[in-house]
Amino acid sequence: MSSYGLTDLDYSLRKLKHSDGKVSSNQSFHGANSAMLSVFEKNRFSRVYINLKEPMDFEDLDQLNFWINPQSGSGSIQIEIYLEGKGEKKIVSLKMSLDEMKLSKSQWNEIDAFDLEYSDSKSLDDLKRELKGKKIKKIYITLYNTGKDGSTTKAFIDYIRIGNQLISFEPLEKEDVKDGPSSASAGGLITYTITYGNNGMKPVDVVVKEDYDPKTFFIESTPAPDHGTSNTWTFPKLPAGKHGQITIKMRTIKPSARASITGCVSGRGFASTEGRLSTDAESYEITNTVHITAGEFNHTASVSTRIRPIIGSVLQYGEHGSGDYMAEETIGFNPTSISVERSVSGVVAPVSVNLSPDSLCIDGDWSAKVLAKNDYRDIFWSDRYHEAETINVSYVAHLGKSLSSLQTVAHAKGLLDRTARWPEGVSDTHLAGDFNITGRAKWRWANKTVSPDKEWLPCCSLENDPAPAL
């Protein structure tokens, strides 16, 4: 999302069969450039085409003027104001001869649209009252050749002001005040470009100040910010019409949590545990805003950048039941990988809970689960033990961008549902009875391309004793 430039006006100049319009540095009233209009034949024209990026309420048009420097030939000026709506409704000034207006050749002269006469001898102020509620969408300033000797009519036009907007034909004038990417990765480098300028008539101190999103931090900029700051730039006595740019490099805050956890618990009673680790991160939006102060001109612009989600891994585990219970675990976590080693055992046994003056007997089955998925590589494993008299489960899992693996060894008396999915296939196993089972799954990613000799997933090898009852 980019903001508008130092002006909400857009212009174009055209080369036609009998005329030419272009930006020139031969003459200028403001800055280094102006528009040079040349008309080669009588009754032909050249013009400045101005479009308003945001239509303006007609009644808000309090200023419409420009400066002209006639060079050669005889000519006249006309202003056309186009209104928004169906059709091409427009307000046209009467053509005014440059000679009748007593404009000095080879000098800069100001023309004010409010001093011109329009159809039915109306003034622009009269038309504003009559057309209140209408919106202006574009304005043309046209130079006509009215000579009789076949000479070329030529003039420079500069410093066009429409309301509080300005066109002075400088190369950076059309650039967005602030430009940046629409999206970026978490922790990635983001580059913003700020365009500043002096639209006034005299040198002024231009101050640029950034309001950074709290989820970003400053890296560097060209030019460097004011001493002792990271978000302010001051350009003393910037000449009229002068423009420049600031390039800022930022980074977003990236998840950085790290943890190493070990634990062991055993006893008799009712147990219920639940754990979840994830390296995923949701998408979010950051907005950086710039404020530019330059004399009477003040500009504010914002750029919003969507930070893309982090697609990572999720590990979920837990068990519950009543009786004898033991669990031992070692867990490691960082923003890109999860590792866990757990051993769990449970045996159903009657458990009494004292609730004065009575006691409550709990006699529940054991359930246990482990779910490991790597969304980055589209890999999923799930083991679920339930309605079990006995469980004795050990597993080692690692989930990372380049390597994911799961190894399980279990003895259970109950039910098991096991599912494994990976890009090349799927495996489902369902067991009931008193059984031993082992499983091993591994997926390695090298150089963002799966190596042919490693594109395998040995999974769910079974060792059953006795044969399961299905």
C-alpha cells in the first residue's frame, strides 16, 4: 500500500502532429524544470493535462493559478475544468490572448483562473456557487497558436497551484511520499523510501520524522538520520523546488523464545496432562507513518505491510487416567524446531479421593496421545491410545525445517489409532488387545530439494505379542 506523492495531482504532456509538450530544464520558475509547450500551426494547441487522484469538491477550489513565460509567436490561453459524473460536463474559460493580457515575453507572468471570464460572462466564483456539490476530476491548461505568419507559438508553464496542491514538473514530484512493500517475512529486511521536497517559493528547513511501528526496529538509512536520533532528518534551507529521497532499512521483530525443560513425576492417583508446542506464527500488519514539514506545506503518509505467517511445526501430547502413573520428559524448543523425549506409563488401579466426610472412588481407563505435524513440509503423525488397562509408551520426536523424525516404542492393553501422512502417501493402523508396537518415521529435506535416496518414510513397523484382535 503506497501513499500519494507530494501532490495529489497527476499530469501529462503530449507530442501531437502539430504540437509538442515536454518537461524542459531550459527555463523554470520553481525548481529546475517547467513544461515547454510548442504549437507549430495556427489554430492548433498544446496543453497540460491534469488529473486529480482524488476528486475535489468544486466549492473547495479556492486557488487555481499558474506562471507562464511566453517565448515566441502569438497565442491564447484557455482553462477547462471537467466535473465528475455522467458525460463530459466541463467549465471553459474564454480564450485570452497573451498580448491582450499584456504578458511580458521571456519573463514569468502569473495567470489566475479567478481573473478570467467564463461563458455567459460568469466568474469562477459565480460558477462555484451554482455548482456546489459537484466534484472536479481533471483540469486542462491549453496554449493555442493564433498567429497569422505561420510562426511557432512557444511558452513555458510552471508552478501550477490547484487548491493546496502543486505541480512544478520536478522528477521526484510524482513519487509517493512514502513507498514500501505490501508484504514481508517475519524478521526480514524491509526497505522504505521517503520522498521530500520544498513546494514553497523560498528556501525552508524541511523536517522529516518517522513514526515506526512498535513491531519494527531501525537498521540504517541513507542519508543517516539527525545525530542522536533514528527517525528524524533535517534539511536546512532546502531550495525552492528541490526534492530528495531517504531510504530506510527496517526489520520486524521475529519470535525468539527458547526453552529447555526436564521433568519427572510418579505416584498413584488421578492424572491428567496436556502439552502443546508450536513454531507457527500468525500473520500481522505493521504501519509506519512519515510526517514532512516544509514551510506552509505539511505532508503525512503511511505504508502498511502485511507480515506473512510463519508456517512451522506443532507437537501435542497428553495422557489421563487413574492408578499408578509415571512420566519423564525432556523438551527443547526454539523458533525453528521442537524436540521432545518422553516416557509414560500407567496402570489402572482403584483410587480413592477423600471428600470429607465421604470418599470418592475413581477407576478410569488410561488414554495417551502424541501428535506431531510439520506444516512446512506437510507431514503429520498421530498416535492415540485409549480405553487401556495398561500403557507404557516412549517416544522421541524432532520437528524442524530440514529434518523431522518420530520414533515410538509402546506396550499397551487397549486400543490404538495410528495415522501417518506425508507428501508421498498415508498410513493408518488400528489395533485392539494386548500388543507391542514400534514405529519410526523420518523425513529429511536437503537444499530445498528432496534427495532421491532419502525420499522415504519407514513407518509403523509392528511387533505384536500376541496377535492383535481387530
